Amino acid sequence: MARVLFAFPVPSSHTPQMPLMNFMQGSLGISFVSAYLRANGHETEAVVTGHNHPAASRRLLGEAIARFKPDLVGFSMTAPVFRDGVDVAKWLRQRYPDLYLIAGGPHVSLNPQATLEAGFDAACVGEGEQATLELVRQIGPGRRPRGIQNFWFRDGSAIEKNPTRPFVENLDSLPPADYRIWSKWVDPGMLALQGKGGVPTVSVLLGRGCPFFCTYCSNHALRKLASGTYVRVRSPASIVAEVRSVSELHPDVRTIYLEVETITAKEDWAIALCGQLQALNAQRSVPLAFGCNLRVFPNLKPDAIFSAMKAANFTFLNIGLESGSERVRNEVLNRRYSNDDICSAVAAARRHGLRVSFYNLIGLPGETYEDFLETVRMNRLCAPDVHLTSIFEPYPGTELHRLCQEKGYFRTDPSNVQARSQAQLDFPSFSRAKIQHCYDWFDYYVMKGRIPARRLWLLLVSHWFHSSWLFKAISRFGPLVRLLHGIKARLTKA
């Protein structure tokens, strides 16, 4: 039996002791690898390390190592927190030189060489369940793993590059995600606050892979890492069993986010899933609510799926508008749908009583201020119940990251953990300062004249405060942070 400790860096921890506000902020990748290891007789734990609390995070990590005595430490990292993960790994190497350090996640899969050069012993390329189990079985005193598919290994200056195994064809063959691993890191007060407000607090994975080829997304690069079918879904029975298990483990959870790139990719499967979720809710005294992601495409006819969703107690959809400019979507993002398609999908969702959230991106390559105003216009026209707006961040391995490098658009460190709220790109058509202004004042542009002026200004002040150094300074005080998040939630509620 081996002991595996997972280190999970996050851009901003809620508080040092309870860095997560809900279970959705944990890593599904770690959850599945942990479940696979535990199903095969090994022990796992996790430590969440926050960029804004480095000293406290390292202390907690040291305490976990002293108590748990892991055989290895595994990291899961995205691009924004890669540098933080490297810093934590260097700290571990100095204090625990014999610990074996491995890394995985989308950024690592696309940049294994840089990961090993940064000091890790092994980098996982692609899906990690089977590969990590093989590694755990090989590791031991004086032994270094070798010859494992999906892993690159560092031995001094030499690098062993192993091929990848095919993608896991049958996702039902994997054990359900391990949510237990995050329990001690979630603030129960924030979990209760969000649950009462209808905010999803747990995510259940429906499938892996995406059928689309958006230029800002890493899916098009990740699908090239292995052979076999890339876009896969779990059976409705498997998903419902996990939903039931999650609700029993965490009875205060009221809304579950069903994680998949788009639920409309396989219509018959989606309708069958909704039918089984409806049957599950019929057995409960308090029905669970659900939400998911919807990708709009031309000639989308979602009424059948939306009707099934409503019957299963879906309450909201996240729709990626991204840019309101059809030119930017077509020429830059490779997202080919019209604004009429977006309006039609929103109208259909509302006919079936579903709330709508919009994903918006500001500061895309080739975007102009006039394009930004189109995003504002579409948000005013469709009036989403919530908007999830961020500044464009180019992820390494994507087409738009390559374009930004070729054009010399980078002016700041591309690994900035606050990149989604702090402009880092400077375009001839859209300056960095202008991008930042449009992001900071987005609520004003969209909500002006639609809500009372006093509430609008309170909303803006709340947004600015949550982005300021002062909010980060008080983030160690959980009760105060919960109060501030509650105020912001009431201000943004439509």
C-alpha cells in the first residue's frame, strides 16, 4: 500500500484553513485519480495551497507530510497556477529531498518538458488514473519508476519520454470521483450560504472531451495526445448513482452542476439522463436542482432537451456567448453561430423556465472597442440572469496563445494568476488600458438604465472591492468574507 498526497494550487484561497468555498473549486482530475488509487488499496489525501496565503499553505502542507508520511506528492496544475505549483515543489524539494514529485493536469500534459525542467520527477501526459496506479506500484525505497505509458520521467539531465495509452473508452469503468478528499478544505459556512442561494456547490462529471475546435481552448491539442475516442460520456445510470452518492455524503448540497462541454452534443443520451434524474428526484422529499453548460450552434432545436431538463429540475444553463461580435467569433474563436442563434437559445430556455448565465470574454486578439460594444449590446438584449465575464487569458498549447506569441502581444508575465481580471495583452486595435477599463466598467455598460442607479453603483463598488488588494488582505477572516460574498450575491441577483 502506498500513500499519495495531492497538492492543489489555486489562484486565490478563501481562507488559509478553508481555502475552498464549495466542492466545485476542487480538482475533478485529482478526485478521479484519488478514487482510482483508493479502489486499488492505496491511501490518498489532499492539501489546497492558495497563491494569496503562501506561508500558511506551506505550513499546512508540512503538517500533512509529517502526519500522513506520503510516498509521493502529486500536483494538478492549470496554466495560471503553474508557477505557484513550481514554487511549492521547490519548497518541498528543499525540506524533503527524498520525496518523489509528480505533476499532471492540462498545462502539464501540453508542456511536459518544461514541467520536468522546473524540478518535478515525473510529468503525466493525458489521462492519469491507470498511469498513476502503475507508478504507485513501482515506487519504493531506492526505486524510481520506469517505462510507464503517459509518463515522462526525469533522471538528472536525461528525460524518458514514454508513449501514451489510448483514452479510457468506457468511463463507467472508473470509480466515482472522490469528493471526500476536499471535505476538510471547504468552508461549511460559505457552502451553506451558496446552497441557500441556489448556487451549485458540487460538480459531477458527465463526460470527457469536446467535439468543437475553439481556438482559445486546449481541447484541440489534448485530443492529439492519445489514440481512441476523445469525446465520451458516462451512462445515465452511472451518473445518477454518483449524484445519489454525493447527496448522501453531503446532505446540505441542494444544487449540482453537471460538468460536460455541452449537454446537447448527444441529444438522446441527454434526454435519457434527464429522465433518470427526474426519477431520482421523485424519490426525494426535497428535489435536487441541476445546471449545465450549453454550446449554441446553428439550427439548434433545444425544446425537447429543455423540456426534459425542466422535468428533471434543471434550473439554469451556462451559455458561452464569449464575444457579441459575430466577426470575432467566426474569425478569431472559430465559434460559428449567429447572434440570432444565441437569442433563440435564450428565448427557448426561458420558455421552459430555465435561468441563463453568459460567459463573456474581453480583450481577444483582433477585438476592437466596437466589438466589445457588441458584447455589451448582446448582454443588454438577452439580459442573462448572471454573467461570468473575464479578460481573455491565452493558455499555452492553444492556437490563440501561439498567435499572441507570434505577434508579440505579451507585455506582462503570461502566468499571472490574476490574468482573468487584470489585462495582460496589448493589441493595436484594443489597448491593455482600454481592455482593463471595459472589464472594470462592464456592469455599468450592461446594467445602466436597467436597475436603480444606487444599486448599480453599489454593484460596481462591490466588483472593484473584490478585485482590490484590500479584499485579499482581509481574506483570512472567514465570517467577514462570507458576509461580503453574501452582499455581492444579492447585488448581482437578477
